[in-house]
Amino acid sequence: MTILNRYLLAAFLRLFTLALSAFVGIYLLIDFFEKVDDFIEHQASVTLYLAYFASKTPLIVCQVVPLAVLLAVFMTLGGFSRTSELTAMRAGGVSLLRITLPLLSLCFALSLLVLAANEYLVPVSVRESNRLLQGELLGKATQAAKLDRLWFREQGTIVNIRLALPEQDALQGLTLYKLDSNAQLVTRTDGERATFAAGGWNMNGVTVHHFDALTGEVSWVEHPATLPLVIDKTPADFRTTTESNEEIGISQLRSLAHRVKAEGYDPTRYLVDLHGRTATPFASFIMAFLGIPFALQRGRGSNLALGIAISVAIGITYHILQGILIALGYSGVLPPLVAAWAPNLLFGLIGVWMMLMTRQ
């Protein structure tokens, strides 16, 4: 590594560390004020405070890294412009590509690091923070249920749900085993899908097997068009008992999506989340690419306030666009791959255009 590379990277890393610490601190402070009433109400100990916010930190870091990268790139090159160091580099025959390549390489490495954290570290930390909040603080029993298989007992019926979609007020792949007082199987009811409306669940695509009490064999089968699903749960209950997609790794999410598709259910939501979890880490590289032309165009006018304003504005715009496209992906309007990667592609093209304008 040349002296110039070390100098550029050292300046960037100093600003990146400060920016990342500031953004994480602001995020934690906001989260603290949102949760402080619950902590006070349940008389939580200081240890629980610290453990909860420490477990949330990896997720927060991964979310704010793109903003920190953008601000650090902007301030690094802006600072070199103010002190005429950038002019001296260009006068010495160092090209713009040669100056920015070390920064882009490091930001690409940061993107890979965030991707690895999303696979191995973030799921563990999210599970732990949810356990501390729901179990230790609020005293709610947390179920170690898998996303693709839910089991629970409802009076004399054992209920198995293949896939819970609380955001859509729906359940897919239901099997209900009704037992008598002697724990003998009376009926088995299979439903393709159940939807929640008017305060209750209704199943479609229903098949009911009735079993003989003496022989235990199927006595007759019926196929009603619809059938009420009598369970004491609403879609909100499944939001608290199923794992969020942030609680599982990318490879597990891919396996889940393939398994759901192979069994004939709609895997759209999981495919969108899968591609989103893969695409979002590379926002750091895209933000670095955007920060370079912004800093070069501002030149000596670059300052901390302007850098923060630009970083926050671009970050908010990116996340709003990402949220809209992800929602379109969930609804099936856009393919999952397009919904997840379109923000990176669009902002990357804007960065290329601005870089070309800067070179001119």
C-alpha cells in the first residue's frame, strides 16, 4: 500500500468512525426514549437496559453504515479540497480514479462485511433483543416457533399452520386435529388458506376427514367450500409468535423461500426479503460513489453541516424509495429481484452521471 493510499484511508476511517458513532448514538437515544416508559413501568435494572441496547447495536450499525460512508466520503474529499491537497494531487499527475479507488475499494469491503453481519451476527442479536424486551422486560412468553411450521393447542384441537402471513391477515397450509376426551382423533381438517375478516377466520379449499371412534379409520370425507376457523388468535398474535425475517440468516431465508415454493405456497414475501437482505449492504458502496461527485462539485464549500444535510437527505430518499419498491414487490407488482435491487441501480446510475459531469 502506497503512502498516498494510507493517507487517504486513514483520513476516511477517522471520519467514518466519528460519523458511525454519532449516527448509532442518535439511533440509540431515539430508541431509548421510545422504550423508556416500558423500562420504568416494569422497574427494569440497569443491567437489562445495557443488555437490551447492546444487543440492538449490531442491527443499528448495519442500518446506518451507508449514511456514515456517505458523510465520511463527502468530508474526506471536501476536506482535501479546502486545504488544496486535492489540487496538489491532481497537479502531481494523480488521476481522479487513482484518488478515489482506495475509498471505493474500502467501501466495497465494508459492504461485504455488512453482508456477512446480516448472515451471522444480526439474526442472533435481533433474537436476543426481542427475548430481552418481550420475555425479560414485558414478561410475555416467547415461542421458539419456526417461520415455516407453527404448532399450538386450541382447546381439544391441535393446530398446525404451515405459513403465517400476519401482514396479509392470512394463514396458509392449515391442518387441524380434533381429539376427543380420550385423545382419540375425531377429525382432521386441511385448509389451503385462511383469511381474517370481520373479527374471525375463514378457511378455503377445505377437506375434512372423519375417523371412526372404534377402528380409527376414515369413515367419510367432505369438501366444504369454506369453513370457519375457530381459534383464539388474531393476525397481531402471529406477529409476536413468528420470527421476523431479521431473526434468520440469509441462507436460512433462501432455504425457507425454496421450501415454501416447492410445497406450492406463495414465496413472494420471502423472496423479496431475501433479495433485500442481499442488496441493502451494497448501499454503502453506492453511497460512496454518490459522495465523491458531491464533494468534488462543492469543492472548498464543503463543510460538516452541509455534509450532514446531504447525507441525511440522500439517506432518507434512498430508504423511502426502497420502502416503496419493497412494498410493490410484496404485492407482486414488481419481481422480487427488481424490487430489491432497483434502488441500488438507480442511485448507482445517478452517481455515474454525476461523476461524468464532474470529470467534464
